[in-house]
Amino acid sequence: MAVYDSRAQRALETLGLTLTDDSGRYGRYMGLIDDLLIRRKPSEREWTARDVDIALFWIGGA
């Protein structure tokens, strides 16, 4: 299960991805994570949705 927060929001914006605050945000967030997983490189094949979520947290900074 992913944890959506302001750091993840900043990371998505840094990556040029939009996530509005409309109803259903968490579902759309998970959809964006799924999209990122589809685009992963062969060396990243073992990454899970949680790995992407954690990466977004760190990209988003403090």
C-alpha cells in the first residue's frame, strides 16, 4: 500500500506528472505509480509499487 503525502506530490510535479486534489486522488496516485512501473527499465524489473512510492518520497525532499 502506498502512502500519498506532500513529498510524493512534489516528486510527481518534478517528473512532470499531474495529480489534482479532486475526489479519488489516492486511486489516481496508484494509477500513476502503475504507469511508472510499466515504464521501468529492465534493471528495475524487481521494483514494486511500494519501491516507487518510497522513491517518490525521497525525490520529493523535505
